[in-house]
Amino acid sequence: MGAAETESGGANSTNRTSSTPSITASQFLSWKRQKDAEASAKRAEAARKREEDIRAGIVQMNGRELFLYEPGVFDNDLY
């Protein structure tokens, strides 16, 4: 709050941005594509594992999965 703070730039100094590395748009897009590919692969692996677990009887199907697998179960015209 005194002269010492104004000499060093204070807590809200704008010099902090000069020490952070800047990236280009192409670097960001490359990183984003890599992260999206990793996330997609992770989701696909989880879906594959869930499908295996359902077939093995370890995990029950939820309603959506059952409807997609056997829609006739939800046909009310039979009653």
C-alpha cells in the first residue's frame, strides 16, 4: 500500500502475462484435436467394456439399451 508496492508493480501487475508462454492458433487446434481424440477413444473403450459386461451378465441393461436391443418388449398393443 505504499511506495514499495508501487515500485514492484503491486499485486495486479501486468508483467505476469509476459512470462506466460503464448501459443499459436494452429498449436491450440492441434492440442484440441488430440484431446478430442483421446476423449473419443476413452468413451469408445467404456462403451465396449459395458457391452461385454452386459453380455456376460455382470451388468444389467438400462431402459434405453433394452429398447434398442429388443423394442418389442415395450409394445403395449400386446395387452
